[in-house]
Amino acid sequence: MGLGIVSPDGQSSPKIDLDLAKQNIDLLELMHEKTKGNRTPEEDRLIEQLLFQTRLKYVEVTRQPQS
């Protein structure tokens, strides 16, 4: 949500909201820090992949020309 991949209600067309996307990335980072040492290796990989992919998509969207 926020990156134009998924619509918030699942029915309308997805919209880009960079503030919402940044907030979601910040929340993932907070969860990553606060749960350190309490995750399984699988959970570590999952949250790190989510952070990487979400950050990468954020950069891609911010570099696209705005229409």
C-alpha cells in the first residue's frame, strides 16, 4: 500500500501515496529492531526481504516521472 501496487480497498485502482509508503517502511524497520533476538532464522529472512523489496520499490516509484 502506498506504492501503487495494491489498492487500499481492493476494488479501486491503486494510488501512489509516498507518505504512507514511507510510514509502512518505518514501521517494518521498527518491528525489525524491536524483535531482534526474538525471531527464528526464517522470520529474520522474511523481514529482511520485506524491507529490502519495499525500499527498492519505494526508490523505483520515487524515480518515476510524475504524471
